[in-house]
Amino acid sequence: MAKNKPLQNNPKPKVAPISQPKKPISKSSNSGSFFKIPQSTNTTILFDKINYILIGIGGILIILGFIFMSGGNQDPKVFNEAELYSFRRITLAPITILLGFAVIAVAILKKPKTQITE
């Protein structure tokens, strides 16, 4: 048989597509899936407004500490000891970052003033 010889006209058997009845999608717990996402009935907020404000302040302090730590000369052949070992980079930046983490820890551990009664 030659490689470029056209195929003979063999009619392909026609197969009817298999149609399955459409099931309505429901959010039932009996879906049979291995990974089930539980439905939450909790509608209360975990923290108060002050907690979220403190978390934001802590995040800003952490970012500010990393900004304090950055910068410097772009030339790798120049070593400026006064700039590298300055008070801002060695003392102020790590204290600011640790202070930010401490503020976030306090914000997470602070109990809300509003008591939830059920």
C-alpha cells in the first residue's frame, strides 16, 4: 500500500450520543465527593474593629521596618561601612519589625468587648 494513497470510502458507523438525564445542582452534604466543604452557619465576626485596626498598624510597622533596612549603594565594588552599619539598619529596623509583630500578636489575643450570647 502506498503512503499517499487515499483512503477508501468506508462509511463510519453512526453512534448516537449518550444523553444522561440532567440532575439539578444542589448543595447537599451527600454529594459523594471526597473533598467536602462544610457549610458554615457562623455569621459573627471574629474580631472587633479595634482588632483589625491594630493588625493593620502592625503590618504597616513591619513594612516600615523593612523599608528602614533597605537602600544603599548600587555599586558592588564600593563598601560603605558607615552606611551599612548605621543605627537605622542595625537597631531601628529590627526593633520596628519586632514591634510590628508584637502589635499583631496583641491584636489577635485581645478579646472583643462585645460578648456573643446564643
